[in-house]
Amino acid sequence: MKIYVASSWWTPRHAEVVERLRREGYEVYDYREVCRAFAWCRGDDRIALADADIVVGVSPFGRAASLEIGRAAEAGKTTILYLPEISREAELMVKICDHICTTIEECSAVLREVGR
């Protein structure tokens, strides 16, 4: 199962989520590994996003990650939002996503269920 992690460049939880999911055996795309500076990447996030089976949005995220998550939801991909700082009853538009998790453990459980 291929997972695309969408977050802001400044999101402190990004590395934690990528490392955790890789330890659990998932193939995880990490834009931070191909993008070493604020310039166009050697890789192409659009290709990685299109190739992913699941998109995990890690809060806080900015405009770009919000667009990635929306694009994934519209394409019918499984979408999981990791929103530890807010309640499950977040803003209306996050309800287009399949799952809202408030802990990394909950994200892992959803991925195990989805991967069956």
C-alpha cells in the first residue's frame, strides 16, 4: 500500500508520521527527501499523489497540502486526516475525507483496517 503524507513544510509531526508508517511496513512518499530547498523538486509530487493508494493529511497543513488532500478525496482515494489539536467535529469541508484521527495510534488502526 502506497501512502502520500500531505503536510506543511513546517509541520513538526511530519517526520514522526512518516517514520511510524514506514516502521509499520508501508511504502511512504516523503516530499522532504526529494525537496531539499524551496525550489521545484527533482521528483514530482503530483505523480506521487496520483500513484498513492491513501493520503494522510498531517495537521497543521497549509494551502498546498489542503489542495492535495482535496484532490485525493475528489479522485476517490482513501483520505485520513491526522488532526490532534482539534475535535472530530472540525470544519465542514474536512468531512469530505474518509477518516479523522486525533492520535497517531488511531491513524495506524485505520490503515490496518483499510489495508485488509
